[in-house]
Amino acid sequence: MGKTVVETIYGKYSKYEIVKDSGTFSTSIYLYKDGKHDGSYSSVAAAVEAAKRKG
């Protein structure tokens, strides 16, 4: 349980991190841009695609 960085994507000007937060009953996927929360996603693949579009 806890937060783990699943993937890091480097854009032209920013660094995107996909973070998986595993709880007791659920798992959440977050996208961080330069250390700040940038969105929540239902899957890692959706977060990676969003980071690539934004980056």
C-alpha cells in the first residue's frame, strides 16, 4: 500500500509522473506535472496517453 511512481515521461518543457496510489479497497492513478497534481485517471494507459498529448 502507498504511492509508487509507475512511469516518468519527459516532455519538451515539463516532467510528467504517473503515480499509482494503492489503498485497502481501491487503486487510484494520478498524473503529476512538475510535482503538481494534473489529473486523475482510470488506468495507467490513459494517464500515459494524456501525458504524451500534453508533453
